[in-house]
Amino acid sequence: MSIADIKLFLKTCYPFELLTDYQLDEIINNLEMVYFKQNENIKSLSEFYYIVLKGVVVEKDLAGNEVNYYGEKDSFDYLSIVGQNENQFITLEESIIYRFPSNVLLKLISENQDFANYFKKTSKEKLSSIASENPYLFAKIKDIYYQKPLIVESNVSIYEAVKKMTEEKALSIIVKYDQEYGIVTDSDLRKKVILGRKNVEDPIGDIANKNIISVSPETFLFDAIITMMKNNIKRVVIKDEKGNILGILNEIDILAQYSNQPQFLTLKVEKAKTIQELKTISEATVNTVRLLHKEGIRTRHIMKFVSEINEKLFQKIFNLLADQEIKQNCCLIVMGSEGRQEQILKTDQDNGLIITDGFQSEHLEKFAKDFVEALKTLGYPECKGNVMLTNPYWRKSLKDYKESVFNYINNITPENMLNLAILIDLRPIEGQTHLGEELRDYIFEKVSDNKTFLSWFALPTINFKTPLNFFGGFDTEKGKIDLKKGGIFSITHGVRSLAVEYRIRETNTFSRIKELVNLGVFNKDFGRELIESLEFLLTLRLKERLKKLEMKKELDDYVELNSLTNHEKDLLKESFKVVNRFKDFITNHYKLNYIR
């Protein structure tokens, strides 16, 4: 490359576009090109800063976990230069990489504030020192308060164990067997000892629960809370890499310290007794999302967090409003983006009810209306397509749902294909959840091996043109790009088609992609590209929607091209290229050229 070509290349690599020509010349004067073989360990990380010209580099932590990837135009590693990173950087394939001395980088950081801000903002340390308005969310478990474990042998009597528990003011007892551990909580003592009239001289091991949910001391508090919510438990055990129990993180300890933090409002859902209380909790989620996005938390993690909030809210509303007969004979399902656990801000409701065959109740219609109204109170608008409990089409028996699926398959119409796509993303969240799983099994039974039908079902993946023109630029609609039509829908529907073909029970698109990689449907590299591309498109959409929310504008899927930085435009272009490759894959896999 000539000097002019190198400068042009650097200007397309964020954050080097923030430098002046004079500052870029300083890099070029000290730049050297280095060749690395596949699987080669990149050394001298504290001495040089690296920019990938060609190839892929993976960053691995001390445990060997892959924590990041760097492809063309990506750069690394500032943290190693400042002595805050001990990770390894290894080439996944033959790679050509530019490097320049670390002292040049540090000099430019001291001279150019915008350039310096990039490194401060992207430092991984931000996860453990999140903004002053919320310093706790991404603290690691090892850095926060948790209770030391009370560990007793399994043959110790219940009386002696409880006596120690009282003396040490512990909230639970860890029970040690020969090869494993169990746990006994206050709840266990009430149910199994007092109500079960258990002899207090019996061994404590007789009443311990061996299904211990644990986290590592390196786990972020955020992920520990998600684990507690997902498993509907009030504590997690902290284990080191050797399996030793270090302590117990209790919900009560978290609430005592951080009860005013919005991200912990989900832990208060269980205590809510009215719809109005739930409304207060629900309203806080927008601020939480805004905060997480502002701090650069990955969109897929925000989705996971919001999904857990929504699920708890929906479950609570169901249990507040449904009578015992409805609870025992119905399954509440969510569909659409909520079914895929990909809803971030509150969009239209997509819910339904699966009813046990033969069950009838005069209260069902009123319950459906009350449920939908309650969600509206919490800020979830009615579905424009009427996919809600109040619509009898989405409130019917398991037998009737199966008949609908049979009709979809034997009468291929756009409406039927849309309804099946909605149903494939169903997620049972409360009531008789086995009804939802039985319906999913029926869909797999009727669709998964039907190659002809799958081709018609997958066809909408390529319905919308990717907004890239022949010259590598963007095709816009009056300067705007529809992110959903441009790429999000193609990935989610194409992956959904593959998921039903391969009987993947996961509904989340990211999880489905990982499972497809595990099944060998496509390779790991392409799976990673799909995940990163989808996440970038969703992140852009979230950024725009938060902006429109602030301006009190209607939320949509458009982004104005001129509002994007050069770095974002480059990433958008790369994402759309991946979308086109995925469309080609779907076209070939389902032989779509024969049915278009």
C-alpha cells in the first residue's frame, strides 16, 4: 500500500477517523506490517497497538474462554498497554496486521480528547464502574457483600444444624455429602420439619435440596440477578472454579443495599398486590433500558433483562386475575418479539391462551378482557393485528390450535404463513405450560419434515431487498433506511424457518443461531457474523427509538443515514452484506428459486 492508501484505510477504521492528518502521519511513520500464521499467539501486546488489515483474531481470557473477536479494521489492545489486561490474542486464520508502538498511541490519546474518549468509553472496566447513577449493576460478585457459608456435614442432626444457623445468623445451611452439596433454607425448615412433623434428631441431609444453583465470583451482579429471576429463587451459591463454596448471595442482601436502583424493581414484582403497583415497576423499565444502552451494554443482554421483567409482570397479572379453574386449565403464551425474548421497549401485545380440551368457563372472556386492559395500563398497547387473548382465535383449546396448524399447512396463504410464524415463536409462561410445549411438538411433527411446505414458509426471508446498491452504497427512502425490512426480519424469519425444520425449542434468535451452529447447519464463523450483524441492527434501532421516545415521536424501524457516524455506516454496510449472504444460504437451502 502507498502512504495515501494507508491513510485512507486508517480513516475508515474507527476511532482513527477522529485524528487529524498530522496525527495520522505520526502513526504511518511508525507503522509496520506483520504476518501471523493461523493459531499464532500475538505477543508484545504492551509494546504495540494492532490494527487488523486481513484475517480474524480471537481474544481469550485466562480460563480459555473466547471473549471477543477482531476482524478487518478492528484494533486492539489498549488495556494491555496500560497493564489492565492479561488475555491472550490468537489468530483464527492467517492474518496481516498493522502495528505501531504503544508510546505513539498514548501520545495521541494525550493530544486528542475525542480520540481519548473512545478508549475510556470502550474499556472493559466500564462494566465494573458503571455510571454514578448506577454503580452496582456490573460489579462482580467477588467485589460486593455476600454471606459466608454455614457448612455442616449431612449426618449432623436438624436440631444441631438449626442451632448453628441461629448462632451465626445465617439465612441458609449448606449441607456437605461425600461428593456433593445440598442447601436447606428457612422455607425448607417450615415445610419439611414443622409442617412435615420431621424429627429434629434426624440428619439434616434428609431435607436438603441437592439442586443447587450457583454462580462464579467473577459473575456480574446483573447476571446473578437474572439467574435468580429465571429460576424463581431467592439466593444463589457462589462457587470457585474448583467447586468450593465461597458464600451465598441472598435477594434480601441485594434489596437492602440497592432497593432504590431501577434494575432491581423486578425483584419487587413478587411482592406487588395490585395492577397499579405493577404499573410503577413497569414504568421504570424504560429508564433502565436507557441507562443500559447509554453505558454500552450489549443489546442482547438488555433484551434478556427486559424479557425477564416482562415475564414476571405477565405471570403476576395472570395470577392476580385468573381464578383457580383457569389456572388449572389454561396456558398463557406470548408470541412475536416477546415470544422470542427480543422486545426492548414496549411494543404491541402479542399474547394468547391455550385451553385444555373440553374445558369451558363463563369467566374466560372477562379474564381475557381484564388481562389485556391490565397490560394496557402497564403501557403495552393493543396489538394492531388483534393477536391477543380478547380475540377468540387466539383463545381456544389445544385441539383447535392443532386444527389451525393443520389448516395452515394445507392452505398456503400469506395470512396462514403469518399466523404460523407467530405461533412458532410461542413461549408458554404461566398456567399449564405443558399445553404450550405439546402444541410446539405438534408443529414440529407436522412441519419439520415437510420440505415443500418449509420452502414456502421460508420464502418471505427474501421478500425485502437489502438496501445496498450495486456500487456498495446504500439505497434509502428519502434518506432513511428501514432496519426491519433491510435485515432484521430476514435474519429472524430465516432462522425461525431453520429452527422449526431442526426442531429447536429455543425461541430467541440468538439462541437459535447458536444451536444451528452446534447442529452443523452452518459454521461457527458464519453463526458469529449473523449474531453480530443482528445485534448491530437491533442496537441501531434501539438507539433511534430511544431518541424518538425522548422527542415524543412515534416509534418505527427507520434510521436516518445522515445521523450515523462513519463507523456506524461501515458496520451497517457489513451487516447488510452478511444479510445478503444469509439470504443466499436460505435460497439454496430451501431451493427458493424454484418456487418464486
